[in-house]
Amino acid sequence: MDFIIGHYNYWIAILLMMIGFYTVISRGNLVKKIIGLNIFQVSVFLLYISMSTVKGGAAPIITEGVKLYSNPLPHVLILTAIVVGVATTALGLALVIRIKEAYGTIEEDEIHQQDHSL
Amino acid sequence: MTNNIILRVVSKSLIPLIIMFALYVQFHGDYGPGGGFQAGVIMSAASILYALVFGLDAAEQVFPPAILRILASLGVLIYAGVGVVTLFLGGNYLDYSVLADTRIAGQHLGILLVELGVGMSVFSVMLIIFFAFAGRGRP
Amino acid sequence: MIDVFIGVVLLAFLAVTAVSIVRMTNLFAIIMLFGIFSFLSAAMFVVMDAVDVAFTEAAVGAGISTVLMLATIALTRDHHEKASASHRPWLPLTVVIVTGAALVYGTLDIPAFGDPNAPAQIHVAPYYIEKSIPETGVPNIVTAVLASYRGFDTLGEVIVVFTAGIAVMLLIGAKRRKSNVENNKGEDNDE
């Protein structure tokens, strides 16, 4: 029982990861794929931040009288990852707009049909 | 959306507060949660709110895209430039201790300048991206 | 005890939101649900004591990302996903279940959530927690690590953001001339 409580966060993060992954590989609409990718990213952040919390610890800002702090290093890593993630999303959405203007559709099946590429 | 009086009045009262909050987050990043990234994104959110309520043309007059491009490049230049200055002053690249007389003052100055560069760059890039998306639909 | 309960409830809401994002077909509703997902994850970060990360996730995920996605579906004028999307649903489901099982098997060795004696908390982190004020004088350890100890990574990150801005400007920043698809195709062939 302690084992389940101790690992519940990680399993939910993996469940969200797999939901995002499923959205990317099984749906044909390009915007929905990008949203699935974002769900995947957020769940990876949840996994990392879960590994950095300390029970009874405080936020990593040095204050008087606090002895136990959470681990600040994954926070730095995830901060960078969030910003890089939004840059990637913006670029992906710009590409979707150009694909719509070139092909007239953003459904993957119709794009493959127009290009005869599958 | 300029015809909707509630939106106009509320956003006119809120946008200065949002900008002030962005500046607070930028300069108090040392003592509380915050820093360059959060401040840049909050400031760009204020500008996006202005563009949504008052129209894209009015927003492009307040923040001309040419100025935004200069600001974005300036932010990156400030960050890399701090590193080059420390090189010339005798330390390693981005070694803030040589920027002032004492080590702690040098670190404070270095972190302040670097976060300023980051905030400027993130604000301008987010606004450039938004203007590019919103301006594409205009004939 | 109360924050364990809050954490469990927030994670359950996150899972429900993610499942409904997969199942729905109206793109506008999906984007709104994605904004809710970002906010719930930011609340979860606050419960887990990661205040800087929560700040950035709320501002960036629920602010910028949602606005850009709404602008995209306004430009592509495509508000509904095509309903006949799942041609062969069993293949993605199998891949997902196998990957999920492998990852869960990998998490069996991770130390329990919140364990103060985990290797991550006793090897590198105490150096930064103790030395942050004497060496940099900045109480916010995350800012000190981000801007001073790992300054090169932040320089790379700013350059990535700048490059994304340039790329978006190249793709869709130019002023449109005629809204003719053939004209645009002709321009692209010339570039």
C-alpha cells in the first residue's frame, strides 16, 4: 500500500504520457497531433517535478527558519524545457498554417492522397 | 471588439496593472519566484490583450514590428555581451564575479543584466509570433 | 494529509481532461480543454512546491500556447476534426500499451515520492542549497542556478526562443499580397 502511494504520481504521469502519445500517433488532424505532443510534454514535466519534491520541504527560496528545501535542479531543467516547448509549438502551428494554404486541408489522409505519398 | 464598452473599460484598467506586475516579476526574480522568462511572457500577454480588444492595427502602432525585431536581437546581444565583457575584464566567459569590486556585487549585477536580456528577448519574440499569426488572415 | 488529497484530486482531473481531449472532435473545445489542462498542471506544480515552474507553465501553457492554437484554427477555418480518423485503432493502442508497460516497469525502482534520502536529494542538491547565498547572494536558488551556475544553458535557451521567432517570421510573417493559392505556390517555388 505504501508502495502504491509512493509511486502513484509516477504512474499517473506515465498514463498522461501514453494518452498524449496515443493522440499523436492515432489521430489524423494536425492541430490535434500538436496538442497531443503538448500533453506528452506536460506529463514529462510532472514526472520530473515529482522526483524532485521532498516531504515536508519548502519551495527552494532561502528563508529564515526553513531547514528542508525541495531539490532546485529539476526546476531549472523544466523551466528551460517549458520555454523550448512553447517555441516548438509555435513553429509547428506556423507550419500547419502553411500546409493548409498549400494543400487546402489539415487532415493527414487527404494530404497523403494529394501527394500520392502513401 | 472596440464597440464592447465593458471590454474596453476593463482592459484599460487592467493592462497597466499587468505591465507593472511583469516589471515586478522581472526585478524581484532574485527574492521570490520569477525571473526573465515569466516577466517576458506576462508583458507579452498584456500586449496581446491590447491587440485583441483594440485591434491589430492599434497594437502594431504601439509596438511596431521593426522595434520588436530590434528588441529581440538586443536581448540576445545583452546576454552574450555580458559574457564577452567578463572575458575582457579577465575572468571566464559569463563569470560574473569580475564585473564589480566584490564577488557578490558582481554576481548581482550579472544576474540582473542577464535576466533583463532574457526578458526583453522573450517579450519581443512572443509578440512577433502573435503578430505573425494574427496578421496572416488580413487580406 | 490535505495536500496529498489535493494532489490526488488534481491528478484525477488531469487524467479525465486528457482522456476527453483524445475523445472529442470539436477543435475549439479541445483547445479550451488544453488550457484547463495547463492550469491544472500548474496547480499540481504548486502543490509539489515548484513555484517558478508553476508560474512559467501557467503563463506559457495557458496563455501563449492557447492563444496561438486559437489563431491557428481561426486561420485554417477548420473547427472539426474529421470523424473517421481511426482507420486501424488496434495498432496505436498496442504500441501505447507496450510502451506504457515498459515505463511502469522502469518506475518500480524509483525512490518513493517525497523521500528525503533519495540519491537525487543528497548528492548534488545540498551543494546548491548551501552555497547559493555565500557565492551569489541570491535567495531564489532556481534563479541563481539558472542565471549564474548554469548560465550557458540559459544562453542556449534564449537563442532557441530567438530562432523560433525568426523561423515563424520567415514562414508566416510576410505581408500577404493576393489571397490566391496559386500565387503562394508560385512564390514558394521561387524561394
